Amino acid sequence: MRAEIDLLAADVAPAEIPVPERIGDYLIHELIGEGGQALVYRAEQKSPVRPVALKVLKLQIADNPEALK
């Protein structure tokens, strides 16, 4: 799963980012936004079943221990 998240969180244009089917316990529907530090997906949590917005940190942020403090 780490490789899948690395690809999603890479610093590329949103139109070039493949939308995964799942990330962990979440079923991904679509990319709904991108900020300076993360991508945001419209998703569904499987347990409990509910709609969510799932934020995934970009690789350059996730791999920077100082940024995670």
C-alpha cells in the first residue's frame, strides 16, 4: 500500500494522478481537491459505513519528519 500512496502523493498535476479504488478501509470515489500539502478524495469508510473526505499527505511532506511535528 505504501507504493500506491507514494504514487498518489507525488507532486504531479491532479489530472495526472490515478484515483485508486481503495486506501486501507476506504473506498475511493474521486479526487476532489489538492492543496500545497495534500490531496483530498471523496471516499466511503467501510466500517462504520459513512461518506468521508480523505486527506493524503504529499510525498515531500510525508517523508519530512520536521513537517510532521
